Amino acid sequence: MRFRITHQRITVALQLVLLGQALFALWERQWVTAGFTLLIIGITFFPVVLERRFRIFVPPQMQLLAIAFVFAALFLGEVRDYYTRFWWWDIVLHTSSGFLLGIVGFLLVHILNETDRVDVHLRAGFVAFFAFLFALGFGAIWEIFEFTMDQVFGMNMQKPMLGDPSGLTDTMWDLIVDTIGALVISILGWHYLKHGRRVSFLERWINAFIERNPRFFGGS
């Protein structure tokens, strides 16, 4: 309960910062920045929509991590230009995205594996492998999105890196660190399925998700 209250307070604080930025951008007639910031605010409400509309309860730890990632990637990275100011910002965030997408992929296939309504029974190794490929797939789609935005709209999402102005080095390092993050989560997920002991943060989060969503796992 205490962590949930702390999570809510941090989330509200981040949303207020975003709202302040949006109002300032509107005052300065920076319409693109204002619209982009308002879109980010909407994304931060996504876990609430999941819970109220679809009855999917996301543990507060996962919610806070996802919202913090959106804030760091879209607001600090794009709006405040942290990607240019700090060369390592993009690498850290893509590693984090590998973690997050690996967790999402693992939970998706784990739900299918455990629910009685779907006749699927997969081995622990394949569940972990799916989570790994799920994260890599979304990482590749994001790089295609960055390339498209740069080519069609003249943006600079594929940024110069390590002396390479083409953006190719940036893209390859993004994919490499995505792979590292996804691999770590896949190994931890495999360990959870094989041993079921709460020895890592991922295993605690998975158990929290199962406890809060018993209808996906044969509960009432």
C-alpha cells in the first residue's frame, strides 16, 4: 500500500511537470511541442485505462517504471533534447525498453500458457524465447519508425553518434542494447518458470501481476 501511494504521488508530480511544459509551450505558441507534451500526458494515463476499462491490474512497480520511461524518452529525450545533450541517454533508454518489452512479452505468453480458455502449454525455454523475440521485434519496429520519420518529415530521430553522421551507428547500438535488455529479462523469466522462487525483482513483479489478475490464471 505504501509503495502504491508513493507511485501515485510520483506519477502526479511527473504529470504536473508535463502540464506545466504544455502550458508554457502554448503561451510561446510552440504548437508542436505543446501537442506532443499533451500526447505524453495522455500516455501516462494508459495504466489507469487498462485497470478501469479492461480490468487488467498492473502492479504499481510496473506502472511507475513504464511512466518514468515514457517521461524520460519522450519528454526529456525529445522535448528537452536530452538525446543530443547526453550521448549515453539513448543507450540507457533502449536498454530499459528491452527490459520493459521483455516483461510485457513474457507476461503475454505466460497468460496464454496458464489460462484454461486457451489450449497452449509451452515449455519455460520457449516462453523466455518468445519474450526475447517480442522485445527485439518491437525494437526493430521502432528503428523503422525513426527512419520513416526522418525520411518523410525531415526529423532527426536517428542521431549522429561516435563520429557517424548517418545515424547507422545510433541504430545499431540501439538494437544491440535492446538485445541485451531483452536477454536479461528472458533469462530471469526462464529462471522464474523453472524454479518459482522469489529471488529477483522480475519474479516478484510476475507474482504481483498473477495475484492481482487471478482470472487470467484459473482463479476467480
